[in-house]
Amino acid sequence: MGWAIALFLTLLPLGIGHFPIAATELPPLTTAQSTNASDPISPLAAVVVDGRELFYLRSIDGFPAEFRAAFANRVLQEEIDRTPLSEAIAVRMVPQNSAITLRVNDRHLLTVTDQDLGMLDLPTEEQAQAWADQLTQELSQAQMERSPKYQRRALIIGGVILVGAIAVYALLGQLRRFVCRYAAQRQRDEVPVTWFSHGTVRLLLPSGTLLLQILLGLGVGVYLTNLLPQLRSWRYVAQNFLAETFTAPIFILNDQGYSALDVVKFLALAVGLWMAVRGVTLIVKSRLLGAIGANRSFQDGIAILLQLVLNTLGLLVLLQILGVDVSSIALLASVLGVGIGFGLQNIANNLISGLIILLERPVQVGDFVSLGDLAGTVERIGARSTEIRTLDLVTIIVPNSEFIENKVVNWSHGHPVSRLHIPLGVAYQSDVKQVHTAVLQAAEAHPEVLRFPKPKLWFQGFGDSSLDFELLVWIREPRHQFQVRSDLYYLIEANLRCHQIEIPFPQRDLHLRSPALESLTALLRPDGVPPINGTATANKSIPPRQSMLSELTAWADFLRQQDGLSERDVQTLMEEMRGPQGVEIRDRRYGLRLFPRCFIGSEAVSWLVQTQNTTREEAVRIGQQLIERCVIHHVTDEHSFKDEYLFYRFYADESKAPSRPT
């Protein structure tokens, strides 16, 4: 690909704007245009030797410039081909009336007239002498380049340069592929990238290596075609053909013709504009927005809006540079807009939805979302679509309209802590208290289950074959919920097995009734009392009412203890908070008053969140329980426990304090 682009560019640049006829082609005289000798902008045609333009001729009466140059080029080529290399090609000036004729090996070449001087204030003899000296030097060079010695040396040099260029080209390709693989691997491994690796590795280095490959092919192509005269002549003809093809108008806009070359220029400038805008937005995103601490979603939104604005303004400037009246294409744009609106309404819907997402920010980069049967992490929010990477590390492109029109579960929105519901069932003969203890022990053993809020086991009801429960646990990472759910089922099954609690399977009880059999059973009973509804009553003792009330009270107290802190928890928590790694307890001053050995409520909340694996809301609730258990209190006993800049003190530190504030 790079070599093809380089070959095309090699043939294009040097001949654009000049259209001389090849040496073997003679235009018909009917195309001649007589021009005034004083016209400084009359058509020009080049005299060429082996692809090198020497000087330009103008049209004279009856002889257009193209005809004169084509005749001179044919004479020069014939004399070069038939003159032996051991003989020099002679160029002479012959005066003729008011003009001077140049002859090559006594063959007429051209006549130097005043028209050829154009606006130059030179004598005709001086101009003819300069052209004769230039022809002598170039013809000598042409003969030297056709010698076997020169061509052998040129082939050797060209081969060495070609092999070296191919090796460098391959190395650049390997470097580009390595950089792309490296960036993709870092993205798959979720490795944080710096501005250098993100901006250079992901964008600049691959594009830079491709540009170097193209420039390498272009430079090598130009150099190799300059080594041999035959290749140089072919390149010159090809350049002129491409120049004629690409500079011919292909459409007219506002009475001005635009060629394929103008279109290529516009596309090249547009690509350059796009790359420049990408670089600017990358710097703004990483250097400016990253420095002020903006989150990733806000950075992406600002980057997209900045790209849209800069690209729009840049395209308007490019159109003005190319001479396109922007106001004249407004009507065309409006007509096309109506047609495109009907044909691309889905794309327009996605673009508007993307703008709404960026403004309202219901979904941000890094959020874990569920959309239908799709669950994954939002990797990028684009103008038209959003990339979601699933737990299987598969990237799925979702149109932005799906997030606006459908229900989206954003597990990370606002607060990443979420609660899992894990249903389970046990056999009817199981001890409910034992089930409660076994299941909560299994839940508390998992490292990703938060200690606060504590796990809970809800009794859901009496099922057909089991006692139905639902375990509620809190986790901090929503994307780990499927793994945590599986781990908890493993732990619950193992703990229930240790406590010999049975997990039932669906079952049905079948009861058979027969009137004859019931009558026979009544006769065989010693008391002669028939069974009620065909069922014998069991002689079981009913527990007294006081015993039942005591059991219910004990069970209620047990459930209340599960929601609060036990005495052991309180003692452990107090020791940790007052320990070396606990909250900062020191003398603090507020206004003119000094409060000894106290800590700040908001700092205590942060410490509980970091060390006790809890949320800030639950940390406040724990602090309030410590106040209710007479472990801590507000220094002036005016506030409950709050996540604010308030002073609290342990009652255990009262004896160490110089005085207790009143």
C-alpha cells in the first residue's frame, strides 16, 4: 500500500502545470494559436532532454509553442541516439536576418526570436548563447549517462539503495504493528495509560510510521528514476499525463472549474485538519482537563464537542481558501439536508442521542451497565455509538439511541455500592435459627461482601417443597456481581452441608382415601371414636402459652442483634479507632475554646469506609450506634453523629483529658 502511494506521488509532483508534447508527438497545425510577441503570458512549451526541462519557447506567427518545442525535442532525441558516444554533439549559432538559429550537428533546431525573450530585457544573441551553452552541457551529460560504465554503476547504486529502502520499509511496518499490538494489549489488560502512551502510541506513532513509509517510497522512487535517462524520460511523460488528467476541470461551481487535483488537495488538507484537531483535543483532554481533575466522561464529552466545532470551522476556512463561496452552497446543503434527513434519520437520531448523553451524563465512561441481555463496562461514548466491553472482554458497539429509548440499569451511577439478592431454599424440617447463622457465616466469609451494611437473610415464605429465603449482601464493585454470586452459592452450600441442613428437591405428598377402610379402622379402634375427616388425631402435648411467648421474644431479640453492633464488635471497633492506625485523636481548637483528645466526624467516617469495608451512610449509622452505646459523644453533647466537621471524643479518654467541656 505504501509503495503504491509513493509511486503515484513520485510521478505527480514535478510535472504539474506544464504540458509539453512528447518528443515523438507533433500536434496538428490547426491547433496553433498566433500570439502577439509582446504578450507576456502567451503559452509556453519546454525543450526537454532525457526528462530534464532546459528552457521554454513561446508561440510565434504561424508556429505555436507546442509545435516548436516538439520539433526541437525530436531533433535532440534523434541526434543523441545516432551520434556515437566517442563523438561530441556540436551546437552552433547561425545568424539569420534579425534572428539567430541554433543548429545541432548541422541540423536546424530552433530560431531564437524576440518573442522568446518575453519580458526579459536581453539581446537576442545573449539569450541564444545561453541556450546554446545549456544545450551543449545537457547533450554531453546525456551521452555520458548512456555509457556502459555509468549504467553499470547506476544499477549497482540503485540496487543497494533499493535493498536498503525495502529493509527500512519493513522495519517501519514491524514497528507500526508492534505499537498497535502494544496499545491493544494495554487496553485489554486494563493498564492505565499516560498522556504519552495514549496520545503517541495510540495515534501518533502508527500514523507517523505510515507517513515515513510513504515518504521513504517517494524519495527512493524519485532518486532511482533520476539515475538512468530512460527512466527519467518515462517519468516525465507520466508526470505530464497525470498533470493533464488531474488539472482538467471535472465540475464547475460558481463559474469556476475544479479539477481532480483540487479535490485531492482539499481531501489532503481535510485529513491534515482532522489530525491537527485530534492532536489539539488530545492535548486539551490530557493536559488541561486532566490537570484540573475532570473525570473521564467529562473529558470525552468536551473533546467531542471541541472536535465538532474545530472541524466545522476548519472546513469552512478550507472552502474559502479553495475559492468556494460558502453562501452559494447553503441552498444545496439545505436541499441535501432534507434528503439526508429522510435517508439517514437513524444516524441523526443516534447523533442527537449521543449529544443528550454527553449533556445529561446518565451513562459515563467506566460505568457498569445492563442493557437488555447485555452487561458490561462503558469504554467510550462517541458521537454516534457507545462501546461496551462485556465481562468476556468482547467489545460491542451500541447505538446511542438505545440508551435514550430503552431502560438502562447503571450499576455505577452516583454510588457504585449495590445490593445482591440471592434466593435459596431449605427443607421444612430445618432449624430456622441454624439456617440463619449458617447462611450469614458464609456471606461474611467472602472478602468482597461489605461488613457494613451487614448481610441479611430474609424469610420469603413457605414454598411447595422448601422454606424460601433471600440473602441480601452489599458489594462495592458491580462488575464483580456474577462472580460474587457464584462464590456465595459455593460457600452457602458448603456451610449448609457442615450444619447438616438439607437443600430440598421438589416433592409431592399423595393421600389415599377409602370409605370401607375408614369404617374398618373405626371398628378396630379401642375407643370406638371414628377419626375426624378420615385422619387420626395425634396425642401430642401443646406447649404452654408462656413458653411460646418467651420463644418469640428470644427470636425477636436475635433478629434485632443482627442489625446492630454486638458487644464484641463495639469493643474491637473502639480498639481499632483508638489504635496507631486509627482516627487522629488530638487536641483541637475551635474559636477560643480548646477541646482535648477529640477527633473529627467526617474523618472518622472516611476511616470507617477505608478500614471497615462499608459505605459512608452505613459509617454514619455505626457512629450513631457508638454514641447510643456510650462509647463516644459529641464534645458539647449538642449533635448526633454526622459526616461533618464536628468534634467527638471517646468516653475512655475522659480521664486523660484535663477537663471535660460542659
